Amino acid sequence: MKGMEAVRLSDSRAPRVVSGERGGRRRHLLAAGLLALWGPGLVVMLADTDAGSLVTAAQSGARWGYAMVLPQLVLVPVLYVVQEMTVRLGLLTGKGQGTLIREHFGRRWAMLSVGTLFLSATGALVTEFAGIAGVGEMVGLPKDLTVSVATVVLVGVAMTGSYRRVERVAVMVGLAELALVPAVVLSHPSMGGLAAGLSRLPFGHGSYVYLLAANVGAVIMPWMVFYQQGAIIDKRLPASAMRAERHDTAVGAVLTQAVMVMMVLALAATLGGHGDGGGLGTVGEIAGALAPYIGGLASRLSIGLAVLGAALVAALVASLAGAWGLAEVFGWDHSLNERPSRRSAKFYLAYAMAHVVGAGLVLASIDLVGLVVDVEVMNALLLPIVLGFLLLLETRALPVQDRMRGFRRFTVTAACLVVMGFGVYMVPVLLTH
């Protein structure tokens, strides 16, 4: 009987062990599957919260407090619906944005769009390198050192012969933006103030409208569209990955705007909406404004790591988007899965030159404020072209059954028009500031 009981006990335990193993294996396979499919959306969204965006969020929180939180939340679906179009175009056509524009609208339009994009991407690098230099100067490092090291690292990462390696590095670096979490916790945001701010939209004030336009106009960078579509292709994702890529993009949209909200909350809770947002134009000034409330070390670490991570991932994404776009239009070999060679020399040269020019402009100590404004103007002017082509390609390049229709097409088009409108609105404002 004892032997029979032992057998029964052994048998009764066996299914639980096997079930646990199967459950663990299933979870492991699910996680591995997500890692294999996710990435383009997370990377491009982390890059969207670049150094310039974080400075804008800090100015927004300092000047208008919790009243600038709601716009950041509203921008989540806007980000998603625009980038979701690039997901469908990339997965269902297997071609990049530049290639599709050339095939459907001609080489001249493609050259105009992508040529301006490359200039915009190079200009964006100025903003990112300026942010990197600011972080270095905050801890006592000269900009010659920080900008030079960042340039070498960014160029080297892309030349390792593996898109997946570049993507992993970009995600890990971009997640440094979450260093803002301690700053928010230590600043003790007021839940009552937040609730009041969510119901307050002071459109009658020019300063609020200006900062609102700065946030909305920068929510979609022209290089984001080119990057995500190119990344999907370089990652060699099949059309069956559509659902996973949509989830990847949605999670990325929530994450990037959560980072923006954290910056707004930290400044709103400390300066209470009474600060001069115009006085927070550098990394050091933002950290200095927070220091009396959360401590000097905490402010330097939180702001420094967040801006450094944001600037590095944005520099990587913007330069790759510009190089991919040029390669697509001119027919160059342009895969990160191939190490630099004679075949891929033009693509890698374009990628490297974007960094060299951007870094050189920062190291030359020219009027960076004026240059950054010029870059923002260029992005604003390019945005209607990029989003316009994106909407047109969605109706021409995709199979009929995969195109938007009805209410969905109306809402997505309206969202794109709002973003384009705010972008264009910023042009005369920026030129007069």
C-alpha cells in the first residue's frame, strides 16, 4: 500500500512539475518572440523625446505648471496613428519611404523630400550634440571631449554589421530617460493641482499657445517616419508581425509621452507654474532649477541621464533615417546587417558625415540657439511634405483591403492636419523670437 501511495504521490506531483516547466517555457518563448519582433516602435518613440523636447517640456512645466499635462496625454494617440501608417507601409510593401515616394511620385519629388530630410536630420544632430555637451559641462567635462566621444561611439555602433545589435543599444540607452522617475517622486506633485490642471487650458494666453505649438509641432519629427519604416525592413520582419509591431508602436507612444509628462510634473511641482520657462534653455539651468527642491546630486543625475539618453538615441535615429532615405532614392546598398564595404560605402559615409557635420557645428561654438531655431523651422516646413506623402502613399501603395476608410481615415487625416498646422504656425513665431 505504501508503495502504491508512493506511486500515486509521484504521479500526482509529475503533472504539476511538467505544467510549471511548460508554463515557464511558454513565457520564455513569448518573451523571446516579443524581443524578436518589438524594437522599431520603441526606438523611434524614445528618440521622439529628444533633448529639445525635454527642454520644451521643462519650460512648459515651469511656466504653466500642471496645465501642460493634458496636451501631452492627448498626443499619445496622435503619435500612434501616424507611426502606425509607417508600420503598414513597411510590412506590406517591404520598401522604405524614399523608395515608395520615388516609385509613386517620381524621382524629383523623392530627391526634394529626402534631401531636405537629410539636412533636417543633420540639423537635429546639432540639437542632440548640444544637449550632450550640456550634460558634460554640468559635471565639469569639456564639450570637446563629450561631443567627440559621442560621435565616435554613435558612428561605431552602426558599423557593427547587425541591425539587432544597434536596436538593442538604442533601447538600452533610450531607457535612461526613465531617470526622471526619481525627480518626479522627490518633487512631490500635488494630486489636487494635477486634477485642476487637467481641466485648465488657457488658450487666451500667447505664452501658453506658443509652448503648446512647440510641443505639438515637435510630436512627429520628419525623420521618425523614415526611420521606423526603414527599421522594419532592415529587421526583416514579415507581414505576419503586424499585430506585434502595432503593440510595439503603442507602447512606445505611451512611454515617450510618459517621459514628457514626468518632466512637466517635476517642474510644475517645484516651480509651481510661476517660473520663467524661457530661463530653462540648457541642461544645467533645468538641473539648477530643481536642485533647491530635490537636491543638487539628485537633480544632476536625473536630468543629466535623461537628457543624455534622449540625445544619444535621437542622434542615432535621425542620422540613420537621413542615410536610409538618401540610399533609397539613389539606389545604394543600405543595410545595417552588412559591414562597411565598397557596396555599402555611400550609405555609411552619409551616416558618418551627418554626425561629423553636426558635431563640428557644436564644437565650432557658433550661435547654437540661432541654429537650433533654424532646424526647428526646417522641421516645421518639412512636416507637411512628409505627412502629406505618408497619407498619399497609404492610399496608393497599400492593397485596397489594408487602407484606412471611413471614420478612421477622417480622424487620422485630421490629426495629421493639426500637427502640420501647429508646425507651420511655429515658423513665424520662431523667426521673430
